[in-house]
Amino acid sequence: MEISSRLLEEAVDEVSRLPGIGKRTALRLVLHLLKQPAEQTERLSEALRTLRTQIQQCRQCHNLSDREVCDICSNPKRDHSIVCVVEDIRDVMAIENTGHYRGIYHVLGGKISPMEGVGPQDLHIDTLIKKAKNGEVKELIFALSATMEGDTTNFYIFKQLGETALRLSTIARGIPVGDELEYADEVTLGRSILQRIPFEGSLNR
């Protein structure tokens, strides 16, 4: 793609690095920004700068948060005895949108995937095990994607817990096998949370 301006080309190159954005779409977005009032572009730049410098991980669940402890973990109306284990913030948002879950979360930051070089040490599994054994948690809900990597991660955590009085459950397989959680519709995902099954029983499926 021939671009007459070096500044324009650099902006297009940076925008095209975003997922799902090709060079043509990036060019359209950059040209759109150039047509807007300077204040709007400055607000966007400042919002991104503030996001990058001030957002942090909740020290309790590893969800993205504006503060040290996120709104979910600090909410006294949530059931802190139930912990839903998810891969990332998009899964938290998906489950929250169902309106069917009132517990708290633990964000692993991914799933075990030897092919991609991601091992247990690269995820927030150690803090989950500590949380699960603190005496306050009564149930862990495995809500990882219904993929081989998701099932491997579930089983690894299950083995790390060893003999425990915790109730271990997994969301019902209304989520198609091989699908990512964030793409499930809210009704299906909500029913999967409500109709969760014992994790041990899911091992035979």
C-alpha cells in the first residue's frame, strides 16, 4: 500500500498491529481520526495513556482493575465462598453479563499449552491453590474453554488440590467442545453456570 506521508504510514502501521485490523481498515480509522476535532484525538490518546499507566491486576483475583482490589472482590454482597476459575477478563465479562453468578473469580491469565510454551508456572495457579486452601472457599467452578488446553488446565489444578473438602464443579457442556467461552451467547453461558456439574464426573465424558 503506497502512502504519501511518512507520518500517516507510521500511524497506519501501528493501528494495523491491533488484532483483526488490516492495513486498509487501519488507514480508514486513521483518516477518520484526522477528520475529527483535535480535542477528540487528544482524549483518545490520553485515555490510552492512562489505561496503560494506571490499570493494574486485582491482588486477590488478578482481574484488571482501577484499584488494588477490584469491585467484584471488594463487594460484600458477593459470595466469597464460591470462586469461578476463568482464563482472562473477557470471560469474567461474559459471565457477569449473564446475571446468574454472584460469587467471585480467579483469573488464570491463560491456560496450559505446551505447544505455545505456556506452563503452570506462567499462570496464576499458585495463588489459586492458596486461595482454595484458606478455609473460606467452599466451591471452585472450572469455567475454562471447552478445549484440550482448557481440560488439561482443569485437571492440573484438580491434581494440585489433592484431597480436599472443596466442591469442585465445571460449567455444564452447553458450551460446544472446542469453543472459547467469550463467544458463547449469554443464555447458554448462564445456564451452564447454573447447571454446573461435579468436576470428577466431567472426567468420564
